[in-house]
Amino acid sequence: MQLSDKEKQTLLDCADTLENELTENQKYLDLLNKVFILHKVEGFSRNLRKEITKNSRWYFLDNGIRNAVIANFNPVHARNDICALC
């Protein structure tokens, strides 16, 4: 599951509000990774030159927290992001 634009904007707004620096945000991401809320997947490519430039992605392991971030608590049958949750 990849972060949507709304989720990214929410995280960016939080970072701006808290005035955290990049290193501080990295500490938070590392902590969330250690407590199994987020999971980092490194960029991958069969071409080693491209692999160096590939960006990592962060995925929510706990969909409840993801739903709280995007404020979407609709039942499964009424969700518009059902395929993103699979």
C-alpha cells in the first residue's frame, strides 16, 4: 500500500507544523518501523545503476492508523480505496 497524495500532504503539514528537520523525521520513521506500524521497502531494479537512484517506499502495516491519518472509517464495501488495501 502506497501513500496517497492526501496522506503525503497530511504528513508534510504535520512536519511543517512541528518544524521538524529531516533527521528528526527520519528518527520518527525509524521508530514507527521498529514498532511495526510502518515498513520500508528499498528501491529495486535489475539494473544496478537504476537501483541506486530508486526511491524507497513506506507502507502502513496497521491500516487502522492509515485510516485515521486519512480520516476514512467507512465500511469495507463502501470504500473507494479497497484495491489499495489489498
